[in-house]
Amino acid sequence: MGGKINISMKSSAAKRFVLFERFKRWLEPPAFPNDEDKTLKAWVLSVLLTSILKIAIPVTLAIIFVLVQKIGVSIFLFLLLSLVTRSYSLLHKGQVDAASRTYVIGIWVLFTLLYILGGRTTSTASSLLIAVVVTAGILLGGDGALTFAVLSSLVILAIAILETIGYPLLILFPGPPLPSWVAWTISVFLTLQPLKLTIQSITRSSETLRESEERLKFVLEGGQLGYWDWNIKTGKVQRNEYWAAMLGYTLQEIEFSVKQWTDLHHPDDREKAWKSIQDHLEGRTSEHKVEYRMRTKDGGYKWILDQARIVERDTDGSPLRMSGTHTDITERKQMEESESKQRALAEALIDSASVLNSTLQTDSVLDRIMENVGRVVKHDSVGIILLDEERKTAYLSRYHNNHNIQAVRDDLHFSILQARNLREMQHSGRPVIIADTLEYEGWVDTPSGAWIRSALGAPIKIKEEIIGFLSLSRAEPNAFTQNDAERLQAFVNYAGVAIENARLYEEVQRLALTDSLTGIFNRTFFEAELLRLEKGRDFPVSIIVADLDNLKDINDKYGHTSGDALLKTTVHVLRDVFRADEIIARIGGDEFAVLLPGIDEAKVSQIIMRIDEKIKSHNENYSGLPLQLSVGAATSTNNNRLTATFSIADQRMYAKKSWRKSIRTKSE
């Protein structure tokens, strides 16, 4: 129950506060930022009306509740209150001229009635009419003062004439009516001359001020400047229309306060902006000049250049007013940001190109692509997808995920026909953005990639042929832009060149170290490996040397084409016997050698037996030219010179070859 009472009391207090604030705002005169003259009139009229209210309201209440018999006075005050209320209503609608005319006409009628009904012309009554004339001059100008002076003079003249001819009126002039009227009229018109000069001075000042403000307005509008003027003591801030329009508002929508100004600051810039103002107010800087973002009516932000200085101080030197301008520099900032991004991209691409081309190993190039792509486009995961030689099957060559989710390569080894985005890139040769994988028909969904919501891919080209794709992913949708796509493609172009250079180098290396006919290593590579193993720790090391016995006869009888075919057949048989990591080399026209690290004599004997079996099987299954190999082997068990071991194996091979030859000779 107590809680309900407290809530009710708070509600009542809130309502009273709201009513008080409304009444307070109602009493405040309107301001006209672009018309100082109207603002001055509004202030004068508001003071007059408020003064009358302060006197008339309590007097009216006293007369109504205490002196009811004074009906005439009560009616007079009621009319006065009605007049004031109407004038106030017009004033707070911004109709200052209408409010001024209503007020002056009303008090002139009321004071004239008071003059007539007062029963005697007194100095006080006359002064009231003169006051009306002066008020008309202030509010309506010189013509208004003259109009009401003439009207008042005519009314008093009519009364004086009526009294002179004996018409019974309540008014009794202190002297002869007509001379009294002449004296009063002279006093009124004597008052008009200095009043006219004063009004002309005020008018000229107002016109000068208005012209100055108009010139300032033209300058501000021509320069597209928003103007603000801050009364530091009251906290009020006057702004021009362009200041409001710059942020998408009308001037009426912008409150004349500093608070709303700070509310519109971007949160990250607010402290910077106020520090600049405070530094200037405290004399640490000659001016306030700072760039920051302000929120527009539609919720976006614009960059503003704010420049201001203190324009008024009190006698103690404390700042009273500060004026400045706002300039919309959003376009310049966007250009600077764009140029900065372009410079950063250029630097990143140059650095990346340097890094990518610093190695001529394809695997190293692919690794460095993974390491450097983050400098160009932000991502959560990156993968390099390569195509097979037929360009139909895609497989994941490299992958990195910032979420520490491992990709299963088997999951991403698929036909390119299954991946719509890869097909699009292969067909168009351009990057593809997937704004939302949930809405992209044809997205290849895998358990390890279930978190991906947006993707960006770019084709990797070598001599205009697409060999693969660089694919980026993010966890949120709509994460990639067209600008990101262009940046990634620029990076991938460098990557393609680096991959091509590495592949060309590796091909040259392969050609330099391999036999062009058979595709196995040549004597140069064999001898280099021989020296390398000699310095290593892979002992025992065995060496097999084999010679194709009948190559010369085949060349002489059937031609070199048949001889080349026999050499290729020999390599095919040897590859069936040895592992892929064991080195088979063609060291002469018809001579081959095999390096076998970690193989002892017993295993070498078994290997030679397998060679013989393979040759026998080949000759039985193929009716073409027979294959005849003489094989010799030797083993080094320590750091003996392997060249010596090779010589022993070579000698044993020739011994075997000589033995075979002698057998053939005897049989013939």
C-alpha cells in the first residue's frame, strides 16, 4: 500500500513539474536567430505582457472576491487580461507583428475608455495615452506612433469641442478645453520627435545588423558552412539552418543546447572534441580546431571539421561566448580513407610479391600465400584449392582456420561439378562472393565447415589457365564486399605469377637432373647424391649397377627407336622392383645405377633376385624384344668412399656381362 502511495505521489509531482515547465516555456518569448529585430520586439512585448499579468491577475482576483461592487473596474481588468492572453497566444506562435498590433490597439482602447470614464482629465490619464504612443513606436515603428498620437489627439479634441459647446460629459478639463487640448497635443508631438530619432536609430542598427547577418548567411551558405554561437554562461547554442541541414534536420528540430550537440558526437570522438574546446577555453590553444564524426538524422555519421574561437569575455577575462563553423568533410575523409587503403593494399601487394617470389619451391610459395593473404583481406579461414591436370577434380592443398577447427582433406576432395562457386569462377575467371551460405544454392556443406556463413573466392591463373582457387571464409553473413573481391584478385594475380615461377624453376631443375628419354635421374644427380650420402649417416649403403646387354645389337638391327623403347622398358621393370624414394639413375647409354641407403649385402642379394625374376616374367609375357640385364652390386658399411664402392659394383657388373657374353659365344 505504501508503495502505491509513493508511486502516486511521485506521479503527481511529475505532473506538477511538467505543468511548471510548460508554463515556464509559455512565458519565454520566441527567438528568431536570423532576425534580431523581431527577437528584440518579442522580448519587449513579453516583458510588458508579463508585467501586466503580474499586476492584473492578483488585482482581478481581489476585486472579484472582495470588491465585487466595482463592476466597472472588474470589467476593465477582465478586458485587459483577455487582451494580454490573445497577444501572448499570437506571440508564442511566432506572429510578433500581429501580437504587437493586438497589444497596442487593446491598451489604446482601454486607456482611452479609462480617460473618458475617469471623470477628469489628469496628468496621469494623459501620460497613459502618451505611453501608448511610445509603446506603439517601439513595437510598430514611427508610423505606428504617429497613428496612435493622431487618434488620441482626435479623441481628446472631440471631447474638448463637446465640452466647449456645453455637451454634458464626465470629463472636466483642468482649464479651458481647447487650450488644454492644444497643450496636450503639443506635448505628444514633442515626444514624437526624439522617439522618431530613437526608432530610426534602432531601425538603422537593426537593418545594419540584418544586412550584416544576411551577408554572413550568404558567406556561410556559399562556403557550405554550419554556424554556431555558444553562450557559455547560459549554455544556449544558436545555429543556422545549414548546421541542421548538414545532419539531415530542420532548424526547428535542433534544440538550442550544448547537450544535444554532444549527444550527436560519435562516442569514440566525444572526448577528443571536448578536450579541444577545453584547451581553447583555458588558453592552451589559440583556437578550437578538430575533426570528428556526428550522427545524422538517419543514423549514419558524417565527418565534421569544427573551428571556433572565443569572441566575448567578461571584465575578468573569463570567456562568455564562443563562435565557430562546421564544415562537412565526409567526402574528403572518404577519399583519404580510400587513398590510405589503396596505399596499404599496394604496400601489402608489393611486400607479398617480394615474399612470394623469394622462394622457388612450389610448396613454400603456397605456404607463404597462406601467411600473407590476411594483409589484404580479413578472414576467419583460408584454403588453397587446386585442380588436377584435367581441371575436373578439386582438392584442398592448404588450409588454416582461426577457429582451430581442422578441415578433413578427404571431405574437400571432390568433382568441381559439385561446387557451384568453383564452377562460376572457372567459367568467368572472376572472384565470387557468397553473402550467406545458408541462402546459396550449391554450397558444399561439410561438418568441419558448418560454422561458415559467408565466403569469397578468387581463381588462381597461370598463363590464363585456372589451376586452382584461393578461398576465404567468415563466420558472419555479408562479411565480404566487392572491394574485398578486387583486393583478393590482385593478390591472387601475384600468387599465380609466383606459382608459375616456382613450377618453371622446378621443371628446369628436373630437366637438368633427369634423363630426358626415360624420366629417371641422370649421372649428374647420381654423383651428387653419392657425395651427399658419403657424408651422411645412412650406412650401410649399397649400390647396384646394371647394363642392358643387347642395346647395341637392337640399335643396329632395328634402329634407335626400338633401342629407346627397350631403355624405357628397362626403367619400367626397375621401378617395379624399387621404392619411389630410392634413387634410380641412367649413368650411361645402356647403363643404370641404383643407390640404396640402409641396405646391407643380404638384402641386396634378394633385390638382385627380384630383378632377375621381373626380367624373366617380362620376357615370358611380352613376345617383343627380350630384356637382358647384367647386374653387379657392392655395399659400404662405414664412411668408406662410396665412389670406390660404385667402382666395385661396376666391375662386378662387367664381370657378369663378360660371363654372359662368353656363355653366348660358346653356345653359338
